[in-house]
Amino acid sequence: MYVCICNSVTDSDIRDAVLDGVCNMRQLKHSTGCGSKCGCCKEMAAEVLQQSLAEARQSKLQLPVMQMA
């Protein structure tokens, strides 16, 4: 789904940005352009960003523990 029409940023783009290390709106704006024009997308972008960050934290917690031989 498109989050930022002005810069053609989708929810998938935001998730990918989180995987690349983005962790706040300032970084998201810099890396994707999301929210840098009209600003109508900022609320939705923040929601998707927070959800993506939570999912990334959760997936890190679920990584298997490697045991030494």
C-alpha cells in the first residue's frame, strides 16, 4: 500500500528501510523522502514505522540460539 504518494513510498519500502537500520522518522524521511513534501503521510508513516520496528525487534528475539560444540 502506498503511504507517501508524493514520493511513491510504500509500506514495504518502510519495512525495508527498517531492515537497513532506519529507526526514526528523521531517518525515514532522509532515506525514502517520505513526509518531505506535503506531509499528509506523516501519521501513517509513523504508524508503519513503529509497527515495522516492533516486528524487527520481535524477529530478533526469535532467532535460534546457537550452541557451541
